[in-house]
Amino acid sequence: MNQASLHRLLSQKKGKNNKELFELRLATNLTLIQKLFFSLYPEEQHQKYFQKLLNLLPKLFEDRPEELKQQDLDRLKSGNWYQSEKIVGMQLYVEHFNKNLNGLQEKIPYFKKLGINFLHLMPITTRPKGENDGGYAVNNYLKVDKKYGSKEDLLSLTSAFRKNGIYLMLDFVVNHTSNEFSWAKKAMKGDKKYQGYYYTFEDFTIPEAFEKTLPEVFPETSPGNFTYVPEMKRWVMTVFNSYQWDLNYTNPEVFLEMFTNLVKLTDMGVDVVRFDALAFLWKKIGTVSQNLPEAHNLISLFRMCLQVVAPGTILLAEAIVAPTDIVKYFGEEEKRGNECEVAYNASLMALLWNSIATKKTQLLYKSLMHVPPKPKDCTWINYIRCHDDIGLGYENHLIQELGWNPEMHRKFLLDYYCQRLDWSPAMGMLFMYNPKTGDGRITGSAASLLGLEKAIITKNKALMKQSMAKIIMLHGITLAFGGIPLIYAGDEIGTLNDYSFKNDTSKKDDNRWVNRPMQDWDTISKLDDETLPQSKIFHALQKLIKTRKKHAVFADTNNLELYHTGNDHILSFERTRGGDGLLVICNFDENPQVIDSNWIKKLGYFSKGEPLDLVSGKKIGLNSGLLELMPYQMVWLLRKT
Ligand code: GLC
């Protein structure tokens, strides 16, 4: 039983007021908090900071708005809302969607029309002018950047979201600040206290020792992991861009300040906090400084403390790391279920792209079967595209087991997606190619990567049909897989690559901007014209979302089982709840494929005659005992008791 489950039980105690329930939560988490804190900050030197933390928690609770305290209790009582089949999300850039926060609020009816009730807004806080990594270089964790509006606008938005049953996710860029953040500015002026908030060094000796094992995140644009700052006459650790300074969490004051920022962010009505780049939170010479045990303790410490103050809010792990490392962010052993409630299913995402390029699903099966099961209170964010690149983070030994050479295989994928093969329908771009290692990543919008752009340019109707089927199938998988499906804004209407970044000096070196388009309201105004490919995609997704919300079997209760069909082009999995079942079957090939249907019958899907496919609305018929799937067809079969 994890700590959240204990809080759920405690919240049902009769006759306790809010403050008393807070005290109970603190008492319940205290042993763990203490253990985690002293594992990072040894007791001998740091007792005073632990005392500070104990003083801070009640103060932060006191400051939490009453309405949110009530909501926290309601959520505790109602269970894991984030695992519900009723939740469907969208990720968007506020300024690309509709001007600013007020503009976004005006679009609530659009979200309702599609069935969206969970929104991830890309960073909206103040950031440096010019290059700022799309706002991931943070000047202040709580101040809304003028271009989005004001704090009042944000509060009005979160209040409107609450009224409309929309959950809000915002980023907490927990690993680094910008070089314009007040702490960085003081550090630059020579203030030793704030120099200690970052990893700063007077010469390159320690950086050099770090560099021996640190990989590079942006090797093309920001090689190395340290930047010399002449104003300060010191080197500072900058794992991402040179203007993003890594916070030094070996300093307990940094933890206390960042925890305060975190709570205040949730006090504005944020339901889910996206812990950005959290794999990087702890650094140690001689290691890659990712996924270190201390980083997990630190995240769990944030979680355990936040749970005491704001138990209705949850954490999302943005850990784009190896599949077996991602699940660790749900917590292991005594931290199991006590770290992040949600994590990006980056593995599924990358594997789906692999299956599209290879038209085969073996690596998908092998990798999914290789990942240890997640704790029952945790869930995934399932997605196919986001604002970032697609990394090819597959396990080499699994690629090898298929008889493929990992390096050659990755090269093939880069060639396939980044326009190096004439026959490939994909129109992506190569991102951060590192000639030293041969590693590279892929950018591009879902629709362009899936052939829609090429189909439109070449006026190829067959390709267009194929591309739309792929788009719908991939989204359908994220809707059915279990967890929160997250549609990247624009993908619901098949938005193509946006090449305008090439003319903007602050963006031209970062081609992730090719997949950060403006929302196309002109196309959206024509959605009633069902002949347009964009309308077809929109309406297909709208229908799938509606279907998902109707059936409790879509809720994530760790109820997923993979089925091998004997056909390497097919992906099939079943979700079950009580006696009900949902069987998903997808064909990743450009040709029709058949599978044996006996096992489907054995599972009971034909017990009441030919079953209805919820995707096409047609009954499934069998030819000579075989089930036939058209190219890129996805079937959803429902079994009801
Ligand atoms: C995350 C964001 C990415 C950003 C990085 C550094 O990975 O998704 O866009 O560049 O963090 O903050």
C-alpha cells in the first residue's frame, strides 16, 4: 500500500477538520520524509534544514487556497481520477493555440467538442528574450510572462477549467533555471550563497572529471556540459543549453526553495505538475548523472512533502530514458507508488514509430514484455508526438535478438524518417545528429512523419488514405492502451510541418520548431466539410474518444495483456475489467494481413455472434476461420458480460 492509499483511508475519518487531516498526513509521511531527507543531506550537518522543512510544511498548507483544500479532500475520497477512462488530454503552446491565456479560455468549447478534459500548457512563465528553449529556461517559476497575460488571467483560467471539469498540467522545470533567474544574477555578481545554488567551479578541473562520463544533450548547438561565465569568473554546469544552469540539489536550501515554488505553483490551480528533465536531478563524477538513486530519493521527497500539503495534485515524470529506467520513476521498494503517479510512455511512443517504419511489431512486443509492471496506483501518458524530438531509445540487446544490428537499424530509422530514402513517405528532419556517436533524433509533425505531407504535395490519393489510416491507428492505440492519452495540438486535424522557424534567428538552429505549429483555426472552421482529410481525422478521433469514455474497461487498472498472433505485422492487446474485455488488433503493414481467429473465439469475443468493431461500427466477419485486417486497420472488439 502506498502513502496515497493511506491518505485516502485517513480522509474518510469522520469529524476531522482540514487542519487535523493535514496533521495526520504529516504524521503518516514523516518517517519517510525524514529518511529521504537525511539520505540526501546527512543529519550531522543538516538538522537545521530539516527543522526548516518541518516549519515550512504547515505554513504552506495554511497559505493554500480554501477551495483547493476542499478539492484535495474530494479527490482523496474519489480515488485515482488520473486512471479514469473519462480523461483525454491535449498538449499545446498557448501562444500558438489562440494568442494568450484569455484566448485559450475562449476555446473551452473546442476542447469539449473533441472530448478533451486535460490540458498540458507549455511553459508560460517569464524567460529570457531570444533563445529560451521554448520557455524551458525559466526566469521565475511563478510569474506569468506578459505575452500570455497576467497571474489573474491564469487564476481565471484555472477557475474556468475547474468549473468545466478540465484538469491542468503545467511544467515545473526542476533541473535548471535560466541564467537570468534572480539566483543566477546574484551568483554572477559574486554572491557565494547563490553560487552554491548551482554547480559552479573556479577552474575546469572538476568539470573535466565530470565530462569524462557525461553525455551531451544538445551536441550540435550546445556541446559540452559546462559554460564559462566571465562576469563570475567561474564555470557553471549547463547540461542542456549554455543559458540553462543546473540547480545544485546537494544544497538543502535549493530543495527548500524549490519545494516552496512547487507548492505555490499548485496553489494557482495546477492539478498535475510535469517534472521536467527529472532524470538529471543529481550529479556525480564518474557517472552519466542520469537516473541516479539520489535523484529518485529527491523526487520522492518532493512527492511525500507535496502530498502532505496538497494531496489532490500529482506528479508527472518527464523521463525520456530507457524503458526499464522509466518505470523506476513510479518508485521502487519502499518508494513504490511514492514517486510520480504518471510518466510519459516514451517507450511505447518510440516503439510505435519503429513499427511504422519497419511495418513489423516484434520489437514492440519484445520491449513491452521486457518492462517490469508498474505499481497499480500509477499510470502512463500515452502519446505519439509532442513538442520534442523522437529519440531512438530502444534496448540494443532486444534489437540484436531480432537478428538486427542496432547501429544499422537506427541508421535505417533516421534514413526512413528524415528524407534520405526516396520511397519513404515520411517527411521528418534530422535532429542533433552526433557524428561522434552516430546518434540522431527525429523531428516533424505526426502527419508529416506519417506521409500526409508527401501525399498532399504529390497529390497521391492512395498515400493520403494510407497516411490517414496510420494517423488514426496510432492515436487509437494511445486511446486504448491504458493511461491518459495526450494528443499534441494540431494532430487532431493532421497539421503538417511548419517550416517558418527557419526564418527566426532565435529558432533556426533548433528544428524541433518544425513540430510546433500555429493552431489552424481556418481549417477547424471547415470541419463540417467531411470530404477534407483534416475533418476525417478530427471526426474519427472524436468518435474514438467518445467510445473510450463510454466503457470502464478503458480505465487503467493495470489490466493490459499482450497477445502474440503469429503474424509479425500485427499488434494485439486485451484490456479486461470484471468480465468485460476490449480486444485491440492493429495491422502495421501496407498490405492486408490475416490472423487465426480461434484464440479470439476462445477469449469469448464471438460468444454472442459476430462482434461489433467499435472503430468502424461494422460487424466482424471471418473468412475460413481467419480474421482479415486491411492496411493500417485498427479493430476494437468489446466483450460484455
Ligand atoms: C524537457 C523538455 C524539452 C527541454 C528540456 C530542457 O526535455 O521537454 O523541451 O528542452 O526539458 O528543459
